[in-house]
Amino acid sequence: MSGGRLSEILFLLFIVFSVIFFFLKRKINRKNLKYQNA
């Protein structure tokens, strides 16, 4: 397995995790807003 392929996979994983983190953060922010409005 070449090093270029490994870095490609790591890069894709990084993108996937950042997207998941972004959505989780948005969900948490929405929950906090709900609690503040209540």
C-alpha cells in the first residue's frame, strides 16, 4: 500500500468527521436555544 493512498484515506476520514461534528454542534445549539426560549 502506497503512502499517497493512506493520506487520501486519512483526508477523507477527516472530512467525514468534521461534517459529523458540524451537524452534532448544530443539533446541540438548537437544543440550547429551545431551553433558553422555554
